Amino acid sequence: MYDLNKSEIMELFHFDTAARVISEAYVASSSGHVQTGDVVHLSFPEFNGDCHIKSGHIRHTDTYVVKIASGFYDNPSNGLPSSNGMMLAFSAMTGEPSAILRDEGWLTDMRTGIGGAIATKALASRNAERVLIIGSGIQARFQATCLASLMLEKSFNFFIWGRNENAAATLVEELRGQNLNVDLALDLKQQVSLSDIIITTTPATSALFGDNLVRPGTHVTAIGADTQGKQELPTSLLESASLLVCDMVSQSLNHGEFQTINDTNLSKNVLELGNILSNSCAGRTSDNDITIADLTGIAAQDIAITTGIIDAAALGKKN
């Protein structure tokens, strides 16, 4: 059995491989080839924290995975990371444990970043250049770096807006240190109206910006809403969008960004990302479409990225 810590996991990680297997996992999930357990949510409002437990198995694979991930959003003010957790892998043939990945939440952050990048690449206009990231935490950083890594052929202009301007400025400098073209966004309304791509990465419980600000042709990837009561986008934006896409319909309508339209006819129009990636459903059809992707995070992503690390560890052992 493998027992790997965060640094060992990061050494074994390969971005292109992870992006490929996560994309394949979305397709498998939307094709009905993934057995997914009900998500367990634990809430710790007195500490501004929550914990999610996800589990699943992709048909005809050797491993099932249980993932424990927490987010305690006041931690950075105390010098601690907001994310933590681990991945537990078991044999799907015998039930024996095969790996403990003590990733401290890093794999969850990375698979979320890659998932957002995959959705954005699939749905944004081919001419998109200006990217607004709302939020200044760990996931804001991963969304920027993963999108840049997945679309090396593009030269994006990133803008970072956060409620904490100092944290946003710090993130801007960090991303510049990774050779990204990044500026601090001071006026959120103005930046929303100017952006080709908007990525929201906050634990907000009400819309981050007002109605009628997003211009035609914009793509929005919403990452933050992963429990009931969270919301980042105005409901009117969902109502006016040309295309609503999510990673898993049942999760999105229950506790994702699209929970605000769960009881409306719009819920019938929500498509899954895997069906677009497999070309069984059409994605963006016009440069004037407003497209929205709501990503709650699915077990198939955890299985894919975990299995990739285990395979890399096994290959290293053989060598």
C-alpha cells in the first residue's frame, strides 16, 4: 500500500496526464459509467468552515476512492491554508486499501483548477482574452495557473478582484512571478462588464455582482457554490444565459450555483460538461452566447487524479 505525503504527491504529479484523465472522467460520469455515493456535508459555521466527503468508482477500473476535503475560510488570517484533506484508495476487486494520499487538500485544489480550466476551454469564445477571477484565495490561484497551462497557445490578460484588496494584490504578484500577465481589479462592476471570461472562486452566499453587467459572448465558470445556501451569480444571469452547463446535474441543482433555478423550467435545460466534451451535446454556438459552467466537483475527478498518482508511483517503483 502506498502512503504518500503532499511533497511526494507533487513530485509524482503530471499536469497533462491529469488534465487528460479528468476530461475522460467527466465523459465517463455523463455516460453513466461512474458509481457515485451521496455527498456528505459537514458545516462548522462558528469557524467559517465546512467538510465534504465524496466517493465513487469508474466502471471497469481497479480502484474506488473516498475523498475527505475541508475548507476553513478564516485560516489564512491565522497563517494556515484554507484547504485540507486526503484521498483514500481501495481495490474495487477485494476492498483492500491500496493508497493513502495525504495531500492536505492539494489534489482537490488541483483537480478543481483543472476542471475549471477544462470547462472554460470548452465553452469560452475562441477570441476570449480578458479573464476576471473573482476571489483571492487558493482556488483563484489554481484557476489562473491551470487555465494558462491548459491553453498554452493563448495569451490571457488576467485580472484579480477580491474583497480583501491586500490578499488580491499579493496573489497578483505571485502570479506575475509565474510569468502570467496579471493586474489588480479595483472596480468589480467595470471589470465584469469588460471581461470575456469570468471565474468565481468564493464561498459567497449572495450574488457577487448585479444584474445586466455581463456582456454578450462572455463565459462564466462558477466554482464556489458547493453547499446549499451558497451563491455567486445573480439569478437573472442564469435566466438570460444561452447555455447552462454543470459537472453533475443532480449536484448542481441541489447544492451548486444552479440551486437557485432548481424549481424552475430552466433546470430542464442544464447540460453536463461530459456530454459536451464527448460531442453528444452542442456547446457554444455563437460568439455572442453567454455560457455558464457550474462546477460542484464530482467524485470522478477525485478518482481520476488519485489513480494518476498511484499509477505514477507504481511506474516509479518498477523503474
